[in-house]
Amino acid sequence: MSRALITGGVGFLGSHLCDRLIEEGHEVVCLDNLSTGRIDNVAHLGGHDAFRFIKQDVTEYLYIDGPLDYVLHFASPASPVDYQRLPIQTLKVGSLGTHKALGLAKAKGARFLLASTSEVYGDPLIHPQREEYWGNVNPIGPRGMYDEAKRFAEAMTMAYHRYHGLDTRIARIFNTYGPRMRPNDGRVVSNFINQALRDEPLTVYGDGLQTRSFCYVSDLVEGLYRLLMSDEVNPVNVGNPNEFTVIELAHMVLKSIGGQSAGSTALTTGIEICPLPLDDPRVRQPDIGLARAKLGWEPKVQIAEGLVLTIEYFRKQLEGSS
Ligand code: NAD
Ligand code: UDP
């Protein structure tokens, strides 16, 4: 049986990865400081022989008993609301935390996977984004603490690969959604669904014509697992190339919730136009040619289906909290 450490393991993506690795027969050590993740996300794994949780900050010295075959570094605030609320922690977890996680992987002879992001492309000047593109990032803008931390993390990962011969993988993850997101994480999918469920207007920033490409979490986890098991050292985009404007997303959420609720109240909640945040990327779409060729992977879940599953999750969460 092989053994994996997942930093940020109680977060949205980390917790789904814990499930997937356990399903595949790996033992999982989940390390998290609970800053943006919820322990509820892994409550179902409590008591499982193959699962262990350690509450720790990954920027501090890491001591893990026993062997490790994989280190998956997912710890980091991930939504604009979270990383702007925790700017120094974001820079520290991307830099010091990545250094500690790489050092641990080296000491254990483990393969290392970095959760990087489409934000390394910044407000992109080429479209769709291919891995060769170096990006257009404002280092001192409101997204700088996240974008530059992840760019540093990629550089550090490649340095460990080249200098120490560490076996490394880099996933450039594009916008992902699904169950276990926090209702208040500020991400557009969580906001729109929770606003519609509470019968509030959907807050569209700017003209709503900026685009994103949304990947359902089960597809993303499949792509990440294949990348982990592959021999691809260079960064690989993992995301769904189906691109929508934010306004289109708002209408899809309203339609989906309206179609599901008896009174169709959500359909009348409407849309509220709010200011566009500084440096908000105008477009974003992954070119997944590399993932298709090297991992034999592409997403399968269409947005309509993924939204229904996510709405169902948030509806239950709201019912549970009322
Ligand atoms: P999340 O906030 O749900 O999970 C992050 C987890 O990391 C949380 O459980 C948090 O408590 C933990 N954490 C943060 N700082 C820590 C520290 N110093 N020590 C230990 N634990 C710490 O976010 P997520 O969406 O699951 O994102 C996971 C990773 O994937 C992040 O690295 C993020 O940058 C990356 N990513 C996510 C997306 C997406 O759409 N979800 C897109 C691109 C990249
Ligand atoms: N957005 C929006 N309303 C919201 C939250 C976000 O219009 O309530 C927009 C935001 O300006 C951005 C897009 O939705 O253009 C995606 O935002 P998110 O915070 O989910 O992540 P990003 O891709 O910007 O990191």
C-alpha cells in the first residue's frame, strides 16, 4: 500500500482527493490548518484505517512519521475573497509552505504534485491559454499575493526537480466547482447559487461579459489523479474548456434553480450589477491539448448537470443551517 500526504486536505479539492486516493487503495495523511477548509469535508473518513488527520500549518517544520510515496501540495487560500482577506498567509503558504512540502518530499523520496492555477496567466493576452504562455500578471495588484505566490511555487518546484532530481508534477487548475465549496467563499458559482436559493439578486461584477470556463470537481479529480500517475514534469492545464460569460452563468443558475423549485421564486430574484474588481481577468479558457495527449483526459460533466449537483449540495447545507 502506498502512502500520500495531502496538504490542504480538508479543503474543497483536497477532501475530494482524499476520497479518491483512499478509493484507489492508498493511505492518506491529511494536513490542514483549517484556515479556509472545513473539517466536515472529511468527517466521513474519520475512523477509516487508511486516513489520518494532522492539524498543522504547512509553513512550519513538517515532521511526518513513516514513509511517503506522494506529497500533494494543495494548501492555500484559493478564492479572491479568501486570499485578499489572508494576503500574508497566502504568500507564506505559496513560498515557505511549498518549500517545506518539497523538502519533505525530498526527504521521503516521494513524488510531489503542486496545485498551481490559471492565475499564473494573469489577465491573459492570448486565448485560450496554453502552457507555453508566460502570462500577464500585475505583481502589486489585488491578485498579486496569490498569482505571485503560485508563480514562485512553480519556480521552486522546478528548481527541486532540476537541482535535486525530485520527481515533480504541476497542475494548472482552472475554475472548479461542486459540492464541498463553502457557501461564503465568494467564488462566483457559490455566490450565485446561494443568492438564488436565498431569493436574493445575483451579484454580477462589471458588465458580466468577462468569461470563465468551469470544471466539475469529479472531472478535475480524475485529471489530477492521472497527472499524478503520469510522467509529465512540465505544467499541465486541468480544466473544462467550455467557456461562458458571467452573465450566462447567472442565467444558467437561475434557470436551474427555477426549474427545480415549486414556486420558481428564484426566477424573479434578478441580477444586481456591482463594480468590477481591479485586475479581474477579462477571459479565461484552458487549452487542454496537452492533458488530452499526455493523460488521455478530458472533462465529461456538462455545466447543466454539474450545477444541478452543486445546487442540491448547497440546498442541503442551507436546510441544515436553518
Ligand atoms: P480551499 O480553500 O477549499 O482549500 C485550501 C485548504 O488549504 C483549506 O482546507 C485550508 O484550510 C488549507 N490551508 C490554507 N493555508 C494553509 C496552511 N498554511 N497550512 C495548512 N493548510 C492550509 O480551496 P480549494 O479550492 O480546495 O483549493 C485547493 C488548491 O487548489 C489551492 O492551492 C488552490 O490555489 C488550487 N486551485 C483551486 C482552484 C479551484 O477552482 N478550486 C483553481 C485553481 C487552483
Ligand atoms: N463574479 C461575479 N459575481 C460574484 C462573484 C464573482 O460577477 O458574486 C465574477 C468575478 O468578477 C470574476 C468571475 O465572476 O469575473 C469569477 O470570479 P471568482 O471569484 O469565482 O474567481 P476568479 O476566476 O476571478 O478567480
